[in-house]
Amino acid sequence: MTYAKRPTMARPKIKTEATTLKMSPEIRDLWERCAEQEHRSLTNMFEVMVREHAKKLCLAPAATVITAQPINPKNQQK
């Protein structure tokens, strides 16, 4: 029996950052229920809510900052 290959998910082009949030249990419950109702992860629901609120305030994302990577002396060209 042959199975079809599942398509692989594309990786984000920009690295994500981990953040810790403190909130009341009531807000956490609302956040979870909103995400569940829209079939979203908590992370995705948070991103959608922030983008919608920023749009109401006429805010656009700042330019992406690219940080310089430390140079490894072993890989340096001569």
C-alpha cells in the first residue's frame, strides 16, 4: 500500500520570540475561548488580536531589525 506524502509546512521566514504574559484567570479563559471558537492556537489568536487593535490605532509594524551574527574565526575567509 502506498501513502501520499503529506505537504510539509513552510517555516517562518523571521524567527519568533518567546514571551511570558501574566493575566487574570478571567482574561486567560476569554482568550482560550476566543481561540477555540475560531479554531486557532493561543499564539495565533494573540497575534490576530494585536494586529486588529494596531490597525484600529493606525499602527504599522516597525521595520524588521536584522542583528549581526558574530563572526566565527574558523569560517572567516582569508
